[in-house]
Amino acid sequence: MDAILMSLMAAFNERLLINVYQRDTDDFYTGYVQMMGPNSVILGTYSDAGIADGSVLIAFSAIDQVEFAGDDLENMTFRIEVAEDEHFLSIHGQEAALKFNPKSDLMPQLAGQVQASGQMVMVILADDDAYLEGQITALAEDRFTLAVFNKFNYTDIRYLQVDFSDVLVIEFQGLDLYLETLLVKSRDHLKHVKTILHQNDGQLPDVMRNAQAAQTVVSVVPKDREDNFYVGTIKAVTDELVVLKLKDRAAQFGGYAAIRFRAIQNVVTASDYLQTMAFYEQWDIAHQFTQQPVLNADREFEASDDLMTQMISELAVDQQVMRIRVADAEDHLIGYPSDVTGSSFTLNLIEDDLGETVTVMTDSILEMAFGHIYAYLQAAQLHSAD
């Protein structure tokens, strides 16, 4: 523990970008130390896109390791510089600053201030895998009451008594929690809707065409990956695949995804979460927050039999990065395509496999994602290295 405290203090004094790894999980936070208290530390954190995005309080007892150098931090430094140079959208600096006394326990101070403002927080507790989002509604000397809000299910209403000693992490501020705070202000008016789910029983092309005609936002769950899902509107539909214009967690433009119907588990066309995303989207539109300035959210796609090949060919022209999942493979492949033919192409791998190439049969692709902010950053870093 002494080594961890010394590392955090050095990062604070020298203003160093660090990764803070938690115990018993692969999760970590990247950012700068803002405040050191007797039992915890507050980091100003960055998203994976290099955008300054809120803060996190981490109990010292939850910290496994503090990292000062490595490939990940080099990549993040590059992304932070790009985000600043390209003026990526962020609410950083627009939120009311919180004040802390470093000589006193930071956790009760944070709890009191977010209770007063009514802002949402995300809490991680010891011996609990759940990430709890909610508002702190009452505060005692050794605990607080959390009114849990479930943006996936509006009927899930809970009030939890949380001991400070059980809290490992509290995330606060940042775009996601800011939007959720606005949503919760309408909590009494939120109406639960019945989830409409379409299993993959051969009718998905028609479901997607209807959703495209109605400009409905849908959620798509791939097979064998129920913990991951896509949300977006339909850009093109063929008998074999669908192209989605994606939304990220804040309902901002999240690139495009082409998914073969044989790789889809189910499609949801109505749910509380889709209501949540619609609320976020309305705020994004009203505040010109719909997409990062370097992205193209206006692409059109022709629903032809060779649509997948057409998209790959367009990506090859500008060496745009794509992420694909192919049949009989668990991991995704990330790279840029070249040597595109009617049935195959060369994927020039990046990241850990930089310099390697693989031949990919186009028909083997189950999912392909491209045009998102991470693809832009990966391509920018690749071209910077060249």
C-alpha cells in the first residue's frame, strides 16, 4: 500500500497521466490525480477516445496497481492530443466544480455535494459485481442512501443503504452521468414500455426493412455475444445483412456496423433503454452534440448483393480502419483492407499485430464495424507512425 500511495503522490505532484488498476478485475481508469485524501484518491478521467470526461473516486483499498508508462498510456497520450487539437466535443469544464478538504475523508464530502446537486453517480461496492447508478438521497455519518435508477428498466425502483466502508469506486460527472441526471429529473413522468423482441426466426429482414421505413432505433444482439449489443438506425438491408448507423452510450454517432442475419440473436424495436437513448439523442441535437467533428455521419449505402464488398472497397481507398469478426473465430480482427476482390481482401493488421496481414474471405465476415471515433484515432496513429 505504501508503494501505491507514493506512486499516486508522485503522479499528483508531477501531474503525470496514469492508469489505476482495480483489484480482482481487469478494469482501470486513465487520468490525472486531482485530490489525495486519507482513504481515497480522485482522478480526472479520460474516455477511450482521449476526451476529458468526468472524475472518479477510488478507495485506496481497491487499487491493485498504478501504471506510469507503457503502450496503453502512449496511445492515450496520442488520443488526448488529437482530441484537444481536433476540438472533440466534451462537457469538461462546464460542470460546477466540487470542493474537497484533503485532510478529511473524501467520500462523505463527495456524497454530500452530489446529494445537494441531485446529480447521478455510479457506485461499485465490495463483493458486488453490479455497477449501481443512482442519486444519493440521504446521508449519515457512516453511510448514504442510493436511489438506484435502471435506464434499461424503469420499473426497477430500489433504495439501498450503502456503508462508506463497502464503497470501492464512485464515478461522477462526465457526459453519460450528466445526461442520466437530466433523464432522472423526469423520473416521475417516465413510462415503462413493454419490450418488443424479435427472435431470429427468418423474419429479421422484414423487421429491419420496417424499422428502416419508420426510422426506428433498434437494438441488435449478436449470437454468442449477449453481453454486447448494437443500437442504431437502419441504413441498408439485403437478404443477407443489415447496415446500422450506430449510437454510442450518449446517443452520439458511433460509426457504422454491417451484421449478417445469421450472426444475429435477436432484435429489439421497443424498450425502456431505447426510450433512454431517444431522450439522450434529443439533448444531443439541441446542443449540437450529435457527432465528433472528424466523423462522417451522412454516408449512404446501396442495398445490393455485393454491398459488403462495396463497403470494404471504399475503406481500402483511404486505408480506413475496420473491426471484423469472422466465422469460427472468437476474437475480432482490426486493420485496414487492401487488394479487394469480389470474394476476398487482405487485412493489414494493426495494434499488437502491426505489420502482419491475413487474407479474409468476404463471405466469412459476420460483423464489420467502421467509421467510428476509435477507427479514426487508430488510423491517425498509424499514419502518424508512418
